[in-house]
Amino acid sequence: MGYKFRMIERKLIIMNHNIKPRVLIVDGMALLFRAYFASSFTGYIQKTSYGLPTNAVHGFIKYFWDAIQTFKPSHVICCWDMGSSTFRTEKFDGYKANRDAAPEELIPQFELVKEVTECFGVRNIGIHGYEADDCIGTLAKLYGGVDSTSEVFILTGDHDMLQLIDENVTVVIMKKGLSNYAVYDTTLLFEDKGLTPLQIIDLKGLMGDTSDNYPGVKGIGEKTAMKLLQDYNSIEGILANLNVLPKGVRSKIEADIDMLHLSRDLARIRCDVELTCILEECIWAPESVRIYSKFEQLEFKGLMKLIG
């Protein structure tokens, strides 16, 4: 069955059964890195008979396929970083400067995994100067906005994405192992963390992020930041009430006010990236011939049985 025919067929099924489109936006970087480190911690790296490392791609497919079976999307998009230089590194030299270079065996798999997702008929999105997070945020707003007739599921392991939760946007956090997810909507987010989506940004502005290497306000940790947001709702509310804060907290904020604003700006996922992605071109309609051909090339015999 031809790929274009299958796209048309899937589109007709959605229309005829009045099914609300479900768009799965995959954080490709999160899945790929998770797959690499989950499979390489023993020191063994899976390779083809001709020496191409494939462990991260192999694991990526398992995570990806499990999510497809679990959330049953009608449309799928995968987002990627396009290098380490972004508008955030221009704003703050230290942004992610603490991270080690990618392992040598992972580097050739960055492009290889995109070839594999293309074989599934999945659209790959990445914009130079922005992170995958910003592409995800833009697509989530585009397809899951207040007036949207679609629902969006974001698949990631990055808790920063929780700021994108909205009426039609759900964030799926991957936990250890397959089929183990925390599925966050606004209700679960508040129950679990006591925060609204926008407060996730302000929390990072106050306490910083050691993973992304921006400091926030020196001396203010998660506990204090949470208390401030619960009492005053936002950074603006906190600043409007500086005079009633404990002297120690007030002096820390006043001493680091510029870094507070910069850290919040670094934490905020952009939802206005200039990108083009037509939803009708992202219908989930994989063609088995293309997939099996790629799997044969990569010697993924076990995955052929998994996908059927």
C-alpha cells in the first residue's frame, strides 16, 4: 500500500469517525540520550557488522514504538536540537557550558536516528539558533491552543516541558523502563508539584538549573522558591512584596535581581519560532516496507519482530 494512499486513508478515518486528532510531539534529543546511556552503562556499544554504532537508535525505536502503542496518536512529529549554539548561549555564556561533549559513539547516531524516523513517515523538525524545546513549544501552541480541535501529547524526559501544559496540551514524562509514564495535565501538575505551568518558569528563575548551568538567585533553593511562589504567585508578585519578605531572602533577591530576570528568560520555552509544519503532512501512517528495509540495513532483526 503506497505511503500517500495510507495518509489519505488515515485522514478519511479521522474525518468519518469525528475523531479528535491526537498529535504526539516527540522530544527526539531526550529519547536518544536516554537510549544511549541506558544501553551503554556496561561499556558495551551495539554496532553493525560493518562497525556503525547503533545502540542509541535501537533504544530510541523501542521507546518511540512503546509510546505510539500507548498513546495511539493520529499525527506524529519529532523535534531535534541543531547544534549547541542558540540564542540562549548568546544571552549567557555559561548556558549548558558544564556539559561534556557527546560520546564519540553517539555522534554518528544523531543523523542516523533522523533517517529512521523518516522511514516511519515522521516529520523531523529543528531550527538553527533554537533548541528542540522551542520547536516543541511552538508546535504545541500551534496545534493545542485554546481554540484548537486537536489534543497534543509531548513525549519527553525533561521536566522543563511542564510549563507547556494547557487545556489541550499534556506532557508525558518518561520514567525508568518502558511503558512507565507520568502523564501531566494541569490537575496532576498541581497535585504533584503544587504549581501551575507558568510557575514552572518562575521557579527556575528563582532557583536556577544546575543541568542547564544558570544560577538563578544565589542562596535561594527549591524549598524557598516554592514557598515564595505559593505566597505571591509569581516573580512580579514577589518583587511587589519585597518589603515584607524576611531580610535574608530580600537581600538575596535584591543582590541578584538581574540574574533572576535572565534566568527566568533562559528557562522560558519559546512558542513563537518561525517554522513550517503542516499537520496534514504528519499523519501517522507508517509503511512497513520502508521500515523493514532500514532495519535490515541496521541489522535490527529483533525490532522487526517487535513492530510486526
